[in-house]
Amino acid sequence: MKCQNEIIQVNKMNNKIRLQKYLSGAGVCSRRKGEEYIKGGRIKVNGEVVTQQGIQVDPEKDRVEVDGKIVQGNHQMIYIVLNKPAGYITSRSHGNREIVFDLIDIKDRLNPVGRLDKDSTGLLLLTNDGELHNRLIHPSFDHEKEYEVEALKPVSDKSLEKLRRGIVIENKKTRPAKIGRIAENSFRIILKEGRKRQIRRMVEKVDNRVVSLHRIRISTLHIGNLRAGKWRYLLEKEVGALRKSCGMS
């Protein structure tokens, strides 16, 4: 049985890349998740299980498997924006419940960038670009997410200021937010974090309740006039702007 070092020696080519990057580029997972897969012994290179980080592979010659399934290195990158309607779960499967993937006619495995709860609507980015996905959801990149919020009762200026400065949820204060009033009961909020049901919980802390929550932007990507329940491929310039915002070429 070959050892991991012998596997590396098989591929002394100039076009070798790190295994994590190969998995990310093939749309399997992010680089960070790839490290977890390697550590868990879920990856095989040329038939041999690898658990050592930093292994490199030749995309043209090596056979890489994840959980017994061969990874196709020439995977086409797909970027889709969906205007999620209320009632759909942001998940790949959820029993008999309706999920966002019921709305798109794409066979490739795509992952949502961030989530919207069942009752929330608006912009949802779906992609198989593992590296872009990881950078957009990682808090260290400070990407903005913009929402339009309608509350049950009028929202006072004092309440908006509290939301702007941060609200303590489960003993941890939310980061400062940008807020602008739309009407007596509605406002626009821009966050740089994404805690579970964060906006709904923040509004409850100022003695109110969210009636509707609609996301209109993630980083440089805007929902525009896309109708509820509809989706489209991103334009090349939109993909370029997102990648640039993440420090990617």
C-alpha cells in the first residue's frame, strides 16, 4: 500500500495545486471544508486515503474521490441569483417542505450563500464556487447585506438608534448597523454579520415584531427588478465584481 508521500511523488508536474483548492474549484466545497474532509479521511487520491494537509494534485492526471465519488476537475462554475418567496426553506432537503431548489431547473449541486428563513424573502445567491462562497460568508471580509424591514408597529427614532448601535442577543451585542427610515413602520438595515434570525430578534428587543423581511443586496450584488420566485444567471461583470470584493482575481 502506497503511503501519502508516495502519492505526492507521483505528480511532480508544474500544474500541481493544493488538494483543498482543487476541491473548491470543482465546486465540491470550500477550502476550509476541504481541510475537514481530508482530516476525516473522506478523500482518496489515486485510490489511497489521504489525511495529511497540504497534499498537491495534478488536475489532469490524478483521480480524486470524495466519499467514493470521483471529482470532476473541469467543473463549470455556476452563479445564480434567486428572488426567494416566503414559505420556502433555504436547504437542499427538508422532508415534504418546499425548498428553494424546487424553484430552479439546475442539476448541478449549488450551495446558498447565507440563508433566509422560511418567512423571509429576497436575494439568495446560489453557486458551486466554493472559494467565493466561503469568502462571502466569512465575517472577516465584512461583506454588507442589505434588507428592507416592515414592522408591526411604528418604529420610533429611538428604536432605530438602538438598532443602529447594536442590540444584546444571548449575551453578545450585535455589530453596529447602517439604518435608514423608509416609512413609519419600515426601515432599511445594512449588516456585516449574519446571526440566526438576527433582524427579527433585534426588532423584538425594541418591543416590536417583523411583519416582512426582504433582502435586496449581498456585497456588490443587487436583486434589481427580479420577480419573486424567479432566478437568473449572474452577468460576467457581476461575478467579477463579487470576486473582486473578496480579493479574488
